[in-house]
Amino acid sequence: MDIASTVRVIGSLIAVFLLLVFFLYYLRRLRLSGFSQNNGEIEILAKAYLDATKQVVLVRARGNESLIAVSGNQIEHLWTEKFTESQGVSQGVSQAR
């Protein structure tokens, strides 16, 4: 390889590296601005691990509280009830039992 070819290869590598850095920077800015906003529609109230791959999650969404079981790739809905402001989370769980 002559010196001109070597300079072209190194220049191309630097250009590709700079494009990659700029892409990752803008992707990070876009992701942080787009996904960090919490509009409050879905809220995880509690999470309990049953073992390494199984957990139950208490979720509030659109005025409803739902208990969901998650195991590996499976999600199972256990119950849902309407949430009112006067009702606490622990009171709602005990009423559903």
C-alpha cells in the first residue's frame, strides 16, 4: 500500500468514527427528551419478587389498579379494580382478597 491509500483509509475511518459519535449523541438526546417525560398515565405502585424469574406487579393506569404476574416471557392478569382517591393502595389490595 502506498502512502496515499493509507491516508485515505485512515481518513475514512476517522470520518466513520465521527459520524458514529454524532449519531450516538443525537440518539441519546432524542431518547432522553422523548422517553423521560412521565405523563402519569401508568404508575408502578409495588413490585414483589416470588423467585428469580417470577414477580407480581401492582400497576395504576387510567384510574384502575391491576395486579399482574410476570414470569419469564409470560404476563398474566390477576385482577383489576377501579381506584378512588380516598382508597389507599394497601386498602385496595386487602379488599380484593
